[in-house]
Amino acid sequence: MKLYKTGYYDDESNEHKVVWTGTQADAKAEEKQLKGAFMRHILTTPVDVPVDKAGLLGFLNENQ
């Protein structure tokens, strides 16, 4: 399964944040919204997520 991870830097909180989306179209819409809010350093990358139970649990534990 493929998800899209959009990372950005939030100037107000001085933190790096991440938003996960399920489709490329949703990821593009999220990027557009973040750019409209003047967020910086926006980067979206596709991530392959395992679908078997053990792989999914490992993925979720690593990406809390």
C-alpha cells in the first residue's frame, strides 16, 4: 500500500511536522494548503507501507 508523507517546517511552533495522506491528489491539495499558510520547506514523498500484520505493526511503531 502506498501513502504520501508531507513534511514541512512550522514557523509559529518552530517544529518540523508531518501530514499523511492516502492519495497523490490529497497530498497535492495538502501541499497547496500549506503553501497558502506560508509554511516553508514542504516536501512530499511516497512511502510503501507493508500490508501484512507484522510489517504494518513495525511500520506504525517506527512512524508514530
